[in-house]
Amino acid sequence: MLAPGQAVRVKLDWPETRGPCHIRTPHYLRGHQGIVERHLGRFPNPEDLAFARPAAVLDLYHVRFEQKSLWGEGHPGDAIVVELYESWLEAA
Amino acid sequence: MTILQTDSDRLLLAVRKLLAEKAIATPEEIAERIAITDAANPGQGARMVAKAWVDPEYKALMLSDGAKAAEAVGIPMRGMPPLGVLENAPGIHHLVVCTLCSCYPRAVLGYPPFWFKSAAYRARAVRDPRGLLADWGTPLPDSVQVRVVDSTADYRWMVLPMRPEGTEGWDEARLASLLRDGDMIGVTVPSA
């Protein structure tokens, strides 16, 4: 399990280019680095639930991204916090 | 006949019939869920916020488990997603958005306002939150950090705003009457 404070990167992946899919990871975060704020629980993968497929239960994390690192501008200290599944995160 | 040729009422009727036939949901269960959804309104979240302002124990419960705190004041949460509560403080302001669709803490605030689903709100909340807040009449000083919370997955999020000055000695009902839906997703802040 990922610990609070750990640096992670959102996978630079575009499953929507490979066929029908349901994704809960916003475009604007793909490939960006963030910090794990906390573990939110374990939930069945919505990418499978949406197609009524058997769904693995995944760890869900609140991950913080600095505004400046996402957009190249923004007020220092401002951040976006997003729920992301372990399957989309890799060590940064 | 294809789905495109079927009007939405007929489609809904067919889906409901299938749900019953396959024993997924009875007509009574669907009616109950619609009634609960229709009955939810910002007054419910306002009661929670007002109680948290006067009762430190309740506030602690609300911040650790929003759904339990909602149930504790009689708000039905069965079958609802977990509810996370974000505490505003003198140095931090939370703003809730769902950039992917329209996730909203319906159990405690009711149906979302129409603009919550607009592409403009969803895009600008993450790209230019301070500009968006200024347009809402909620300018933030540089000393306050913004936390935009993008509801992307299994949680729903509501904001616990700061108690306004000038409300010393007010009871919960009077405090609750100050609160609007926007205060509880952070586009506005309550004032007395």
C-alpha cells in the first residue's frame, strides 16, 4: 500500500485510443507527478463495473497535485486533490 | 425497434420491467430510491454544518466519516457512496468539482445546481480556481491556499465552511439558515 507523502506518477496511458472504456482518471493528470495524501479505501474497479465484468477490488488514494506542476502557472501552494486507483499510479 | 427509435419513457419502462423480471430491483425499491433522492436538499447538509459548528464531537465524527455523521442526524445514506468532508480553515479553502461528469454529494445537498454540470465550471474549477471564485464573489487572499477536490471516483465530497463572525450564541437552526448549497461545495462562503 502507498503511504501518505509518497511521490507517485499517473500513468501516461490513453486506453480510450484502444477501444470502448470507462475511465475515472482525468486526462489532465496523465503523466503528472503528485503526492499521496491518504488511502481512501478499497473499491471494485469501475472500469470493469461499467461493462458488468468481474471487477478486481483496488486501493483508492487521494493524491495531491500542485497547480503549477499541472498548468505551468498558478498560485504557489494551490493544489488539486483527486481520487485515483492504484492501477493508475506508479512510483515517481 | 432500436433504442434510437424508442422514446425515453418507453425505454425507462422497459428497463424497469427488466430490473423487476431479473429480480435486481423491485418497483417499490425504485420508488423508494426516487423519493429519497427527491427529498434530499441543501437544508440537510446545512443541519450537519450547523451542528458541527456548535458540537466538537459531532465535528470530529463528520470529518472522520461523513456518512455516519449524516445518518446521525437522520439523513438516509443506505446505498450511497462514502461521504468525505473537507474542513475549511483560515489558511485553506476547498472547492468541489467533478471534471469527468457530475458527481455531487446528493445525499446531503440534493440535486446539483445546473451550472455544476457545465463544461465551463468543470474546466475552470481545476484550471483557474481563483478566477472562478472571484467571479462568484469569493475572492481569496494570497495567504489562503486553494484545494480543488475533483470527485472522480467512489467518494462524494462536501465542504465544512468556517463559521461566520457575528454568529456567537446562535442556535443550530439559525446557523443552518445561513447556509446555501454553494457554501458546502466551496464556491461561496457563508456570512451573517
